[in-house]
Amino acid sequence: MRELHQPGQLHPAPENFIAPSLLDDITKHGLDAQRRTFLRQSFLAAGTVMLAGRAHSQAIDQSAEGDPAILNLPPHSTSLGNPVASSPYGQPSRYEANLQRRESPGLTRVGAASVSFSPLQGMFGIITANGLHFERHHQGWVDIDPSQHRLMINGLVKQARVFSMDDLMRLPSVSRMHFIECGANTGMEWGNVAVPTVQYTHGMMSCCEFTGVPLSLLLEHCGYDKKNGKFILAEGADGSGMTRTIPIDIALDDVLVAYGMNGEMLRPENGYPLRLVVPGVQGVSWVKWLRRIEVGDQPYATKDETLHYVDLMPDGQQRQYTSIQECKSVITTPSGGQTLVGQGFFNISGLAWSGRGKIRRVDVSVDGGRNWRTARLESPVLSKCLTRFNFPWTWDGKPAILQSRAIDDSGAVQPRLNQLRAVRGAKSIYHNNAIQSWQVGINGELRNVHLE
Ligand SMILES: Nc1nc2c(c(=O)[nH]1)N[C@H]1C(S)=C(S)[C@@H](COP(=O)(O)O)O[C@H]1N2
Ligand SMILES: [Mo]
């Protein structure tokens, strides 16, 4: 795993945003009845996918007898529909109201600082709808007047400059599809906590088409110091004082100063009007409400890279500046909390990604990793972007364990959880890219399990 430099000294463990009491609760007692109900409700939408599958096959079986739902004409087939623009900004169907980003019952919310997870179990393809993009705020989100917003570039530059949004939006722009994953995604699984659903195991991840100005263009424009400029510092305008160091080679490579997300302006929760897009790098470096970029000759060692976002190793040392999101994949349907409603055919579908480049291959196992077969990768397969994979499976009604294993074009293979723990210990928070296991019971219910 890539590191910018070795830690020079020991650092205290980072502040853990997982509430120890709730963690104990889930670990010792499992989920209580109230939470179970909550989770059942939150995954109703996902369950609907499975039920729809059954309805479909029943419809095929019963077509000779006649299905009332196809024979009777409902009122919507015999009347006028709603006029255009009665919903000037389009909303999802009311039948999709359960598909929501959600806060995990196992995480603390400190004031406005918290995290909401994307409902991966109910999403298709590779693009995250803007209203379902995960959120991670260290000090809450803000809605900034773009006419008042400014970006300064200073430090080791010939000419420090301040840009307005108008200045930035007249410059040449590019659009690129990339995933963003919080370094803490899948963080609870380091220990013996197996959170119940893919929304909470992997939902601190989203993928969008971002539009903006290449940072290289702005740095050139300001005449950055090519000899001594080795790092940049990115700073956000929210109350968290979010600041991150990024090596200049990454900054000049594919980093964007972005204002667009999936064809419209960024949402306030995701950094409106300006955020940094740092492809392949953990979410924390994608500074939102971006207000300043400083060019420097060494890493800045800010609070967000010394106290937070460091990896606690088994020997008590902390790894710093571990920023690349390594090769990873997960089966999103069927997944924990969902139920197979009968034997027979199910399409296994999931997502694979790597901060190092493109996904080369994804293998799927239905027997806990004893046998693997290659899944079908759906196009497009893009660098530092989610790749959708599909795998046909016929469930025979017996217990099964579903897993996916990704391999990227650098040759990196997604590790088993215990392989990762052997190197990194079980007390880390960040950069868990282990293979995820979903156990299928004879009742068809899927749950998250950690294999030996
Ligand atoms: N200014 C600022 N930028 C920020 C944060 C923040 O709290 N403030 N959170 C960071 C973290 S930890 C992550 S994972 C991503 C989350 O981006 P999102 O909320 O758009 O999903 O933004 C990063 N950028
Ligand atoms: Mo994060």
C-alpha cells in the first residue's frame, strides 16, 4: 500500500467516530428488535426488487390462466395524466420513497457532523443519483452564495490569484466519471462487527460524472514553482477547517476543481459551488466548498492527516498519508438484509473499483471462496470509476455464501478479510478493501458474515 513517507513518530489513535457504546451493543447483543424493524423498513425498497422477480416469473407461469393486473384497465389507462412541469424539478415515484441515504444506527452524530450512506442495494449501473450521493461532513453542510464565493491559489507561485465562480466557469472544462469513497468505508468490519446491510458496509461511496477545470491549468496559470512545489494544500470554506495535503504529481495529473455533478451544479451537501475531485484518492481529500489551494515544498501535516485519517497498525504505530483507495468490490444484490423469495434464477450484481486504474476482472464465489468463476463486466469500464458486474446464479435452496473478488489493471487482487487483518490488525478504521461475504440461509435470508 502506498505511503508518502514513513511516520516519523508515534501518534495517538485518531478520534473514532463510532460510538463505543453502540458498537458494544451491536457486537454483544446483535441488533435489538427495534433496530431490526427499522432495518427491515429501510430495506423494503430493496426487498421489492426480489419480489418483483417472483411476480415476474409467476406472471409467466400463470399467463395462460390470466393475471387480473394485465386484464383489467386501471384508471390511469383511461384518463388524463398530470401536466408537464407540475413537478418543475422532477422527483422519484412515491413508490420509491424507501430508497434513501440513511444514517447508521451504529455511528454517533456529533452535532451536525456525521455521515449518511448511499443505498447501494437499490441502485443500478454505476452512476449515483445526486439526491442519493453519500454525505460526510465534519462540521455540517453549508449552502454558499456562488456570487460571493472565491478560490485563492497562493504559496509557491509567481502570481497568487483569486478566482470568482464566473472566472472559473469561462475556462476550458472537462467531464470525468469517478468514484468517491470515504477512507472509513467498511471501517466497522475491521473488528468483529458485521453491520447488517451493504448500505452500511459500503455506502460511504458514490460515483458521478464531475465537470470542472483541471487543477493543472490553474496551477500553470499562476506559475507554480516547478522546482520546489512538491505538494499542494486544499482548504474548505466550512467551519471544519478541512485541509489536506496532496502530492503535486497527483494534483497535476487528473485532479479537477469541479462545479458540476451529473450534469447540474454540485449539491450543497457535496460542496456547492466548488469542490476538489481527486480521482482514486480517499474522500477526505475531495475538499468541499473549496476556497484555497496553496503550493508548498513539504507535506502540511494538518489535523486531518496527523490526528485523523491515519491507520493504526498492530504494533501501535500509525500509517500517515495512505490515500489511494485500493482494489475492492462488493455484491450489492442480493445482499445483507434482503431475502430470496424462492429457489431458481437470480442475477447476482455488484460493483468493483480501484484507485489505481481500471478493473481487469471480477470473480464470484457462491460457496464461500472455494470455487470462483468470472463475472461479466458491463461497459463502460473506466479508470478510477465504478464498474458494474453481473453473474447468473441458480439458487438450489441450500445454504450459500456469496463473495466477489476484484483484480485491477495494476495486478492488485482484493484480499480476504483475514489476509488484511494479518497485516493491518483489527483496530484500524480506514482502508478496508476486504472481500465481503453474504451468507444465504435456507429461509433465503442474507446476512453479513466474517469467515475464518
Ligand atoms: N470542506 C470539507 N470538505 C470535505 C469534508 C468536510 O467535512 N469539509 N469531508 C470530507 C470527507 S471525510 C469525505 S469522505 C468527503 C465526502 O464527500 P460527500 O459528502 O460529497 O460524499 O468529503 C470530504 N471533503
Ligand atoms: Mo471521509
